[in-house]
Amino acid sequence: MKKISRRNVLKLAAASGALLTAGKGMVGNALAGSVELAMGGRDFNPDTGKERKAVPTVCYSCVTRDPKIAFVEDGRVVKIEGQPNSIRSLGKICAKGQAGVNQVYFPDRILYPLKRAGKRGDGKYKRISWDEALTDLAARMKKLRDDGHPEKLMYHYGRAKGSSSSLPKTVFMGTYGSKTISGHTSICEGGKWVAQELTWGNHYDNWDFDNTDYVLNFGSGVLEAHTNHIPTAQRLVKAMVERNVPCITFDVRLSYTAAKSTKWEPVRPGTDLAVLLAMNNVIMQENLYDREAFTFIRTTEDVNAPLDEKIAALKKHLISYTPEWAEKISGVSAANIKKYAREFAKAKAACIISYRGLVAHYNGTDGERAAQMLGMITGNINSPGGRCKAVAPHWKYPKGPKVKPKGKQLKITNGTLSALPNHGECQSVLKMIKDGSHGRPDIYLWYCYNPVYVNGECQENIDVLSDEKLMPFTVTSNIVYDESSRLADLILPDTSYLERWDWDGNVAPTQQTEFELRQPVVTPLGECRNFSDILCDLAKRMEMPLGFDTMEEFVKLSCEMTPTVKDLPGGGFEYLKKHGVYHDPNEKPDFYSHKKIVKDADLKKEGILFDEATGVYWNWKKSKAKDEAEAMAKGYAKMAYSYKGYVGQKIGDKVYKGFKPDKVNKTGYFELYSTILKEKGFEPFPSWKAIPEHQELTKNQLTLTTYKVPVQIHSRSTHCKWLTEMFHDNPAWINSKTAASLGIKDGDLVKLTSKIGEISIKAYVNEMIVPGSIAISYHLGRTESGRYGSGKKSIMGSDNDPDLKLKWWDTYGVHPNWLIANAPDPISGQHRWMDEVVTVSKA
Ligand code: SF4
């Protein structure tokens, strides 16, 4: 790295007149007034003072997808900073975003198509041409389709969002005719999504920290990693620092977020639900609830129940969940439960936030429903300063040919153990393939996903993927030779996100819409090609026209089709190429959308029916009903996909937009009482369910908790030298009392055994975790991630990175997923990351 001397700084200042830095609010003088700071967006070579080329793009290191600016010098991306014009990120990015440079340039990157040249899993490959690779793959795909079995092509994707999700999933697979598609949501936040679909409709919540006065956090690492990390983290910090907003964090361990909170409340694993039920109870019994909010809440079978009846029903349900009862279960004192409940209810604006600490449990869906309850009964839903239904851009895009085949599907994507796997059960896919009773794919294609490593039961994943009898052909597109690529018959070198096109966007913390464009910052290295471009090429080879030939064309057409974007000066595509982001400065923040009245004219449109039983107005033509008679006979609740035709909810003599359903036929009320769950055999109200496996533990059995750190990205970053230099070891956290009772000292090697596997790991004995638990982070313990991440040179590794000589670490951590069984939450299918019981002893 070049040293920035005083002389260089002065030279730079002279050359540019300004030293530019990232972020708003940075205008001012630095270095005792010798250099002027200015807004970000420009950058200079520190030696020559020459301005670098600035290319607006969008981060894809994590799902947040912050707009940013990449700086290019001599055709090489050298630096990344935030996009100062973004209303989401306000010009800031995190360490992972800056290390995007490493996602392009790492010495073990896959740069050419590779074909297996030995037994599957031997790690022997030969370089082949693109033509050879795609001719072979297209012929295999075409044969399946021509034989009438398109469903035997399975597409399994991980962190694919925006156009990188729509083109492969909707357009390519839709045109091909296979619905054998699985995402990764159930190993991420599926339980949260399903709980939100059951209560207020579609998923994704926004936390309005700019306007809040009080925050309760159940299991979110909002300051270290989150689906909307940088936009929310900076606003929470600002609220806490500038306005003294309290933030109380409930977590099994002292996460970075807990450490920065006003108070860390240690809670036993899987018991947050008890605390939430007790808080709701305090608010109801002490009449601290918002009476008007109950207009829009459902707590009874009868959708027309008067307010007092609704309130009484909820009081009755909650009454046994006392703070004293919750204290015994959770370890959180009854006095504090009461205190926080009262403070939350009395705050002018309060925000309940949650994530996997609450949700990735056996009782996670009800945990999230109870969190939703707390927000709603206090009037802190869809309100300034509260938890709001997210606002995000709606891109329109070309969907491929008008006439498509009726899609066929292997029933292997939803598992068999959960009632409402609205977002699949991806951790069970390989198990289902092993079982075989629902069929098996002939071609298993995965993208942006590492099935061996990111699901539980690593060994079973390896066994299934290695078995050529179970799956004759395996193919992936990747930038990294990882644990799963090693089991692919064909590896197609993907572009990094800084070398490709995408339209994108995510939740705006201001309740407004921001459109984003990702564009290539540099030419792809080697022979790398964007996965979506590969699919366009395959479609052509199969004589299956999609209506466009490249991802760039797809993105351009989308810009021409999408309202707001298409009307931007010079055309949306050109505008976004130049500016990177767009938001309408006149767009009002979207609050209280559920209180809007439906226009009379909208109730009189063709196909609209009124359903007496639920009070819902709906358009039967958008459901699966073959005619109006069938729709009427079955009614809104029973007709398949009737939620797609939802128009409004009759409450009293008015029809409100209400809480529009998604994925399930719920009413337009905020449903705290769910007839959908009742019919599936679950309690209709959020109710206490103990984690079965945690009830009778022996002295050396601990519950395993997993967590993320701020400087690594799931399984997609250990090849990034800047990040792995900071985090490359992950000893297991054990409370000092628990450790003493097991004779374990700090630094001891300990053996952890679960019902499916065993690992050895160093113990980190401390006071920052509740007794009886053990915590291991994700990210590490990689067996294939190149030299920076696993110490192993990949099959295509080169020695052209001078920093290889400076690499000083030789530890790569331990992966907890060898221990964690692929078990779902019985409601949503969410993977139970935080429930595994392990037996611990000195190794
Ligand atoms: S939070 Fe995510 S999207 Fe934003 S800069 Fe960091 S890694 Fe990139």
C-alpha cells in the first residue's frame, strides 16, 4: 500500500483543490485547514493527483444492495465509496462494500469454463471453451425438454435479487417450462416473511429510526449485518447519539449491536417469544394499548366483532403470560419486562425490530407474530417512528414469449415437514433428492449458492451431490471454486457484481422509492460471463427465443417499461447509467396505507365480489376459479389464490385498503387471530411453544447459537483478503460459569457432538453469553475458498497477487453447520439455526 505523505497530500490538494471524501455532512476543513473536504463522488490518485474515473453502481456484497461509486484507474477498479445521492445509504458503505475490489481481483478466481476430468469430487478439471461448455449443456437441457420432462432441470439459487433473480427464474425457467426452482429464503429469514404474511400481508419491514423515540430489538444484529444494513444502522446510531433514543437488545450473546445498545438483556435461546407474550400481556391488562388501532386488528373468528369484544378476546388469550412466568422461562426479570412494555407503549413513537435471533427457532414464526402484535396494539405499525410495511421499487421487465409451456415441477422444494413453506424449504432439497420419492433432477444447476456449506448437515449434502446415480449432471456458475463447485461437472466462470448489468433496489428507510442500476465498472476478467448472459446464450442454442439477447438489453428494456424510470430525462437507462440512482423528491413517505379508503369505482369493476364471511372485496378473475359460480361457492377464504384479487376490507360501513394479503388468503385485517393457522392445526393466536429439544438437557449439553460478524458475508467473502485479514478465527463462546462446570478453560480445544456430527474448536470463555449456551459464528471453516479463505490454492489459482506474500494468518476457523440438522420450523419451514443441542467436552 502507498504511504500518503504530507507532501503527497499537499500535492494532491494543489492538483485538485479539494480532498474528496464520502458521505454527506463532511463538508469542512481538515488537516488544520490546509485541505478542504467536500462531498463524495470524485477521487484522485494520491501520487499524481489525477482524477479517477467514477462509475456509479450498486453493491452486491450483501442483500442490502447499497448504491455506490467505483473508481477506476488504468482499467482497474481501485476504490469504492458510497453514492452520496442515495436516500437509502446517504453515501455510506461498510467494510464488505469496500472490499468489493477483492471480489474482482483475487488470485484463486475461476476465469475459464471447466469440465470435470475425474471422479466427481476428485477436484480434477480441464479447461474447455465456452462453445464446448454451452453446446453440451444446451443439448442436455434441450433433450429433457424435448422428452417432455423439463421439470428434471432444477435451478437452485442463493442471493439472487433484482434482475439477477427475475431473468433466470421467471423468464428463462418460465420459457423453458420447469418450475423445479428453489431459493434460499428458508435458511435466511423465511420464518419472518411467513409471520408477516399471516399478519399484515407481504413481507419486508422498514424500521423508521429517523422518527422513533424508543427501540426494542429481539435478535437483530442491526449494527453488524441486516437485510437493510447500512441504511438502518446509521439511522439507529444517529437516533441514539443525537436524540438519546433508548435501544434495548434481547440476545443470547453480547453482539456488537447489544454492546452499543442502551441495555443488553441476555435471554435464553428460543425464549424471546415468552418475553414478547408477557410484554403484550402487560400492555393489554394495564390498558396501555391504542384502542383505535384495534379497528384494523382481527382477534376473533367473527370479522365484524365490535372493538370491546376484540380487546377482551386478546386480553383473555394473553392473561396467563405474566412477566413472572416469562422470567422463569427466559431469564429476563419480570420487573424489566414490565418496565420495557410500559415504556414502549407510552413512547410517542416506538419501533419493534427483530431478526434471526427471534425467528430461526422451532417457535420462530410465532415469535415474529408476537413482535408484530406488540407494534400493532400500541399503534406503532405503518406509522412515523414505527415498524412499517416496506416501500421498494417495482420494476417492470420483459417476461419472454407470450405463449409459454405449462410449467412442470418436481415436488422437492418445500420439504414435507412444514405447514406453510411459502418460501420453500431449501435446506431439505438435497434430502428430498436422496429420498427420491418425489423424483430427482437430471440436471442440478445452482447459482450464487453453496449448497454444501450454507445448509445444515454438510456431510449429507456432500454425499448427495457426489452421487452420480442421484444426480447425473451438476453445473454451477461461480466466481469462486468453493465446497460445492468442487462437486460440479461443469463450472462456468461468472462475473463479479462489478462487471455486470442489473436493475435493482431495496427498502428505503424513508418510506420512499429509490431505483438503482448496477453497471459494469470494468471489463470482466479472463473469460468470465454474467450468468444471465449465459442463460440468454443457452436459450438461443435451444432455439427458445426470450425476446432479448443479453442482460444489458434486458435491463435497458426494463428501464423503458418501468413507470417513473422510463420518463427520466434522456431515458431511464441513460439517466441511471449516469447517476446510478433515482428517487422522486416529491414522493410523500408512505405511512398509514392501511387506513386509505377504497374508491367506490374500484368496488364496481368487473369480477369484484363481496365475501360476507370475511368482509373482503375481491376480484375472482385473479384467482384460480374457473367461473364466478365456483368463486361464490368456495368463497374468498377457500378459493385458491383468491388473495391475488384482494381489493379491500369492509370495516363498519367503510371499505379500507387494509393490510393487503400476499401468499395466503387472509383478510385485510392485521390478523393476530389466524384462521389459516387454526385450520392447519396450530393455535390461531401467537402462543408459547417451548423448544422440545431444550427441555431435558444434561449438564454437558448446551444449545448452539450461530451468528454473523460485520466483516464477512455468509459464504461469499473469505476469498477477500481485506476481510479475512480482519476475521479468520472463530473460537466458540462459552459462559465462564458453564465452562467451569465442565472443566474447560479459555483457549482449550473442545469437542462438540450433535446428533449428526462432531467438530473440535477452541473455547473462548467469557461473560458475554448466557450460561448453558455455546456460540459459533458462520463464515469460516472453509475447505475451499482459495488461499486467503482456506489456505488452499484453487485449481485455477495464479500467483499474480503481490499481497500473497504478505498474508500472515494460517487459521481459517471452524464451520458449525457440520453439527446442525436440517430441521424446519413446523409453520414456515424456516431453518432452525439456533436450536441444535450439542454435547461439549474437552477434546
Ligand atoms: S451493507 Fe451490504 S450492500 Fe451495503 S455496503 Fe455493506 S456489503 Fe454492500
